[in-house]
Amino acid sequence: MEHTAIQSTSAKKHKPAQPFTREEFERVRRVLKKKVQFAQGDVAVAYGALLAGCRFFAGYPITPATETAEIMSRLLPQVGGTCIQMEDEIASVGAIIGASWAGAKSMTATSGPGFSLMQENIGYAAMTETPCVIVDVQRSGPSTGQPTEGAQGDIMQAKWGSHGDYELIALSPSTVQECLDFTIKAFNYSETYRVPVILLADGIIGHTREKIELPEYGDIQIIWRKEPTVPKAEYQPFADDGTKVPAMNVFGTGYHSYITGLTHAETGYPCTDSQPDHHQLVQRLCDKIRDNRKKIIMVERDYENSTRDETVGIVSYGVTTRTVYSAVKTLRQAGTPVNHLRIITNWPFPEQEVAELAGRVNRIIVPELNLGQVYHSVREAVDGRCPVTACGKIGGEMHTPREIIEAINGSAD
Amino acid sequence: MGEYRHRLMDYVREEIMPHRFCVGCGCGTVLNAFVNAVEEIGLEPTKMVCVSGIGCSSWIPSPYFRSDTLHTTHGRPIAFATGVKIMRPDLTVVVIAGDGDVSGIGGNHLIHAARRNIDLSVFMVNNMIYGMTGGQVAPTTPSGTKTSTTPHRNIEPAFKVADLVMTAGATYVARWTTYHVFPLMESMQNAMTRKGFSFIEIISQCPDNYGRRIGKPTANDFLKQFRDDAIRINKTEGMSEEQLDKRIVIGKLCDRERPEYVTQLHEIIREQVAAVKREKTK
Ligand SMILES: Cc1ncc(C[n+]2csc(CCOP(=O)(O)OP(=O)(O)O)c2C)c(N)n1
Ligand code: SF4
Ligand SMILES: [Mg+2]
């Protein structure tokens, strides 16, 4: 199996960026206790956040994400951080954005109904380039739906939920260990690109207990946002230094920065009547993610050395990947060559990777726990190179391997 | 001799002046009072964060006041300010926004911030209307008034926001008007220097989008009314609710001590960090 852009947790020794010192990391590790544990996905998310240096959490209880808030409220004070239960999810995102500008890595966790409420302020975070992490432990919708059942119904909302044009990053874990690892990655992306990052977990993985292994200092990369180096009088909070990701000041350090969700110039000041200024700003917000897609996009490929005519393709993501592993094994045993592409980074969407798969298979199926979301993105990327079939399932249960196999067999023309 | 420069220009973002408020708008008066209050108590703008929402009144600090400023979404400044204050208890965090913002769409954040008694100063500019969007009815619009969305008449009673905030648990609550500039300034100083949730309801004028509709097209029309209708809180004894409803009760409505939220939060952190240290050395 080939991993693209996934750095294994034990790879290079990294020096964590300031202000998260080795001492602070060790303190978190002590608080988290045993290296190997049996834990829920929601708990692993909280552990990942603490290890990444998250020091502020604001949330509102909702099944199946509540456990993350519970763990954060217990452990954050032990490592010198703060946790607050806000009056709703709108306030939760507001508070984490405020805390981010006050110099903290910050996070909230929710599920569908809360994620819907958060959208306006997620757009604000995108517009003001505020690093923050939003965990969506997806459950069946629409509306209150099935609170205790997992789903993958918020994939499109994660990208298109707020109004206007913007890009953000969204990751889908499929194991409890990945809940931990990808939360750390989410913080790193968020700090690197000054962008809200969504962790698209789901109720199944959020509540599943599995073995996890906690990283040690140096095992993982911990990134802190780029801070301004120019003299204070010259600093502009939205000036492109050529990387499309401006340096970010911390409130209370003398920069007198002005931050607004209105269309703004590099100075931060509003310029809402100017078409070129708006275009330049929003284009940069999109480009800073699009230009770096190679660094951001993670997929897992499990491809065979078979001819296109005989090979079927499966595109999966998140918890559904686990069923697909089993279906792939059975299919291969029965003599059907399969190429499996697992998407880890849902947004930005791995168009090229999907297009490349389409060139190697005679058809693609897309199993997901909704009635067709990533299916549409896959079809767009495949662009007619081969037929694409949706294989949706809703109601709270995962696909059985048999259902996936039947969908593959049924999709043969 | 150099060119005359007002001593308070250091507190405003001169580069984007002149401001965009309409002629006679109360927002200018509030900005003036605010800047004076900050100077009077010797607050360093570097040690302040101003947070505002969406509406004309939200433009008072952002962009015009020169501190770190977070101009947030409509109704949500108190939520954003909560995150700032928790992470930086050493900074003075001030929210300035309109009546629609703070008491309408953002009313729930207001109630809960007051209940927590978090150390924020919230200055709500109550012009009794949604000014920025062109004069629609607000929760604070007097009943009977014709606005662009109550063209027949407003059948809702006006929200007594300061009373609500007091009941919810704020430590300091006051109400003033743009006519009472000096007491307003003093009240702002009190609010910003004391610990706990402080709230000032500033009755203000929107001559353009409200005044024109109700036959008060100038600032003067409003200011005269504020002068005549205002009654000091200590003069209200024995007055019926009906009588009071016709007046603007001004002054300090409450000033009390209650445990402050962020202080307690950081006490918990100190306890917990110490407990972890003890465990380590055991
Ligand atoms: C979520 C949302 N709803 C509506 C608006 C439109 N809007 C902008 S300002 C405003 C009213 C402002 O009234 P107020 O807060 O009283 O401020 P004023 O302009 O009167 O000072 C509204 C409804 C918005 N920006 N966001
Ligand atoms: S519309 Fe009203 S509140 Fe807004 S600037 Fe003009 S006078 Fe002031
Ligand atoms: Mg108003």
C-alpha cells in the first residue's frame, strides 16, 4: 500500500516551533499518562489537540461529539489551558476565533446541527485567515435526525456551508489512532495556511474504542503560525509576502491590528466598494490552498498491476474505508482486480488522484454514508473517463462488505 | 509652529478619517466620549482589544479606535470577546455595538456573558432602530412607531435591555444618553476599570434612518428629547411603571461585587497545574 504525503508519526525528528516547548509537550504527555491506551475516537481527538498545543476549547454539548468537550474540560486546565462551555455553537466558533487572535491554538467540536449553526463564523475565520480547528463528529441528518448514529452527510457542507468563495481543509479519519494523528495534522495545516481546518470524524469512529499509541516529543511535527518580523509601524496583517499566507500578529503585542470579515485591503481596513480589491483578496484566500494542494492532499492507494479492462475502482474515505478494505480482499480472492483509492483530505478535493485512478479502471464505485456527496466530486474529476456509481447508505449502519461487492458486480454493464 | 493636532488623535486611526457616520449621528458622540474616557484613565490602547459586531454603532471602535480590533459577525462580538478575554486576562476588552446587534440577534450571548460575570465592558448604542440596514424595527423601538418594516405601527414593546442585563448578573449597569456626555464618559471609565461584566446602554440618535421617519430629522430633535425625558434613577422613587415608561431612566442602575469568571477559571488552572506537579514529584 502506498501512502502519499502521509508522514508516519515516527519518521523524522522535528523541532516543535515556539511557543510550544519541549517542557510543555512533556507536561501534556504526563497528563495523558500511558503511551498505549484503549480509547474512543472522541477522546483521541482531544489527546491529539492537547499534543498539538491546543490551549483553548469552546463547545456546546451534542451527541456524538460531547466526549471531546468532556475530556478537554478535564485535561486542558491541567496543562495550563482553558475550556468553556458556550451558550451555543455560534458562540463557540466566535470564542475560538477570538482566542486564536489572542495567541492560542484553539478548537471546537460538534455534530451536524451544531455544524450548521457554525457556518457563518467559519466563513469569518476563512475571510480573516484565523487558524482554528473545527471537529465535526457527523451524525445522520437532516435536522436532528439520528443523534446517536454515525453518518458522512456533512462533506459538502464542510466545503460549501458558508456563503461566498473560500477554500478550507478537511480531513477524514477512519481509525481512532487517526483521530489523534489527524487532529495534530489539522492544527498544523491550520497554523501553516491560516485557515480553518475541519476534522470530518463520524459518530461511529467517535464512539469506537481501539488501541492508540501516543507520540513522544520529536515524533511529530508541531507548527506555529508565522509571526511578523517587520517593524510594527510597517506591519500589515493581510500583506502577501509571496507565499500568499500573511504573517499573523497576536493581540496585545502592540500591532494595533484591525481584523474584519468585510472585504479588506492588506492593511486590514475595509474596501468594500472595490471590485479589484475583493477579487485580489478572495482569489488569494483560495489560491493559498489550491497552490499547495500537493502538500495538503493525502490519499492512500492500493493499486494492482492489472489491465484497465479487468480492474474495478473504489473511492472511499473516513470510516467507510474499513469496510472497503474487507470488500477488496474478498473481491481479489474471487479473482476481481481492484484499485482502491482512499481519500484522506476531502478538501481540497484530490481531483488529479481520482482522474488518475479513472485511467486505470473500467468503472468506479463510491461507497459513502449518505445518498451521494463525494460521488459528485468523483464524477466531476473522472470527467467521463469511466462510469461512476454511487453506493450510498444511510440510517446509521455501515455498509457490509457484501453490499459493496454487490454494488460493484451490479455496476458492470 | 507646527500644525495643530488634537491630543486625542493618537487614539484614533487618522489614516481612515473622516469617519462615515451621517451628519448628527450619535455614534460620533459615543466615539468622542470613549476616546476621552480611555485617555482619562490612562489606558494604553496596546493593552486593549475592541470587539464589535455589524451595524453603524460597531464602526465606533472598528475601524476608528487605534487598538487591536476584531470587527466580527452580526450579533456575535461578545462571544468573540469571551475567547480574547479568557486567553488574555491582562487586556481590557471592550465591546461596542448596536442595540440590534447586542440585544436582538446577539441577545443570548449578552445574557450569558452577564450571568458569567466575565470581565468585559459592553457599550450598547441604542438608537432604537436598525440603522445600517435602513431603519427597520429593532427590539428596542418604542411601540407605536412606524418603521420601514412596521409601516402601520410597531405593536411590540421596547426591550429594557439594561434591566435585563442587571437581572442576568452583571456587576455594573448604567444607562445614559448622547445628551449626557460627561456622565457617560465617567461611566465608561468606571466600566473599564472595574472587574466583572459592565454594561452601559447609551440611548443615541439615528437622525438619518430613524429620525427622518418619525419627524425628528436632526440630532437636536433627539438631544432635546433626551434632555427632557431623562430622569435620574434616584429621582424615580414612587413613580408608577406607566409614568416611568414615558421617561428615560438614566444613571447607575447597579454596582456590586460578584465573583468574576476569568479569575475563577484561572484559579482552576493554577490548582490543576499544581496538582499535576505534585503528582510528578511524588
Ligand atoms: C446574520 C446577519 N443578519 C443580518 C445582517 C444585516 N445587518 C447588518 S447591520 C444590521 C442591523 C444593525 O442594527 P444595530 O445593531 O442596531 O446597529 P445600528 O446600525 O443601528 O448602529 C443588520 C440586520 C447581517 N450583517 N448579518
Ligand atoms: S444610518 Fe443612523 S446610525 Fe447609521 S450612521 Fe447614519 S445616522 Fe448614524
Ligand atoms: Mg441600532
